[in-house]
Amino acid sequence: MKLTLLIILLSFSEITLGNMACPWIPGTNSSTVLTSKDIDITQEKLFIKINKHFSDAEFRIQYYINTNESGIQIPLLFCAEKYKSDFRVWIDGKKVEIKQIEEFVKQTKDTKFHKFRHYFNKSDYDKSESISVFWSEHVGDVYNLSDLKYFEVNLSKGAHCIEVTYTADHYTDIGDEDFFIYSLSPAEHWKSFNKLFVEVNNTAFGKEINTNLGKPLSGKLDSIATWEFNQLPNKFIEVTHAIKEKGNQPIARTKNASTSSLYLIIAASLLICFILLFLVFKPLRG
């Protein structure tokens, strides 16, 4: 009897802690690119198309570049993880193969990535190089060189367009808001920053959303809104949807999750009390 009760108690405890341990559910981390020192990005265009449930969004980013040399080269490095569908890249309309940097490549020096050295900080611990990418004002992740993606292509000297597409999963701050994030912090190391165009297409979802980009230059946030910048507006772009209804109450999805956790807590507490009473009164019955 004791063993059975103990197993049930441990099961309840594990489930309860599993629901309480994490206040948010992570989504896709993606950022603007790291550029070779020979590349100048003249304009970045970011298109975000939100689906009808605000659960994922199509990201399409166009980089208009100028390169001052020709030949086989690596113009950009990419940082993206936990995306929902294929991460694809086109250059001048032609699809290119994306590769993962090998794990044994820890430094840019004396490698084909040496033209990206200005992004990386050297670690005295394991002699590897890493870059910090910020997802909010004071929160970011540290990425090693081998965490990044790249492609090699034969570029002619002059202007080119590189386009990146993928589907991003949303973040959920439980009981508060859903949001998508896109880091701009690598652009602080670009050769120069010229223009940034952002379009958020919210026609499928259609409900109220917010961004940290200020008032749109054109359009509305419940349909299609656009912005243009000649300097970095923030370290990151955030598109959010508050998980609230009228009366400032959580929507049913969050409420049900919270209620389930509450029931588990109550059940586990009652079970603990039952076991304690059983252990205390059993000797008295004997």
C-alpha cells in the first residue's frame, strides 16, 4: 500500500512540476545575417506573414548587397534555429545549397571564414570563437562558429540580391502574450547600415497586435503595416499578440492550462495529506 501511494505521489509531483517549471514556451530564434568584410548590404527587406492562429509566420528576407571582389566566396553567415520548415536561400533568383559549419571549426583564423573575424569574440577557455545574438534588450544567446549556416557561391563583382525564406514558430509567454522575434544585433557589425524595410502582414489573423517598431509608416496593424529605417531601430524586432479577452481575463487555452496545473497541485496536496494521515494513524490502529 505504501509503495503504491508513493509511486502515485511521485507521478503527480513530476507532472505538476513539469507544468510549473517553465513560464514560456520557446519558438524560433532567427536573426539578420553576418556579412563578409568584402560585402556591403545596401538594403534589407523583412516580410513577416502571420497565419490565422498566430501560431507561426512566414519569414522572407531580402538582402541587397554589393561585393568588391569576384569569384567563389562566402558572402553571408546565418543564425537560425527551431524553425518549422525548410530554411532556403536564393541568390539572384537561383536556389543555393545551405551547409552547416563543421563542429571542429572553432576559429575563423586560417579558415575560409576568416573574413567574418570582426563578429567573433575569442574564448580563453577552449580557444573557440563566439558571437552574442540578442533576442531582447538584455537577453541573448552565445553562438559558436559551428552553430551557423553558410553557402559558397561564385559571385561577380557588383550588386546582387540574396533572399532567405523559412516558417517561424511563435513564442508563448504563458498567460501573457504570444510573440515572434527577429534579432538585428549582428547588423551592428555590418560594414555600413543603409536601409531597413519591414512589412508585417496580419490579414489572416486580423486581431490586434503590437510591435516595438513604433507607428507604421503606412498601413494598419490589423492588416498590412510597413516601416522604413535608415538606422537600427532596436537590437531586435518583436511582434506580439496579448493573450487576453474582454475583462482582462486569459483566453480559454491559457485558462485551461492553468486550471489543469491547479487541479494537479490540489490532487498532489490531498495525496500527501492522505499518506501522512495513513502513516500517523496506522500505529494507533495497531
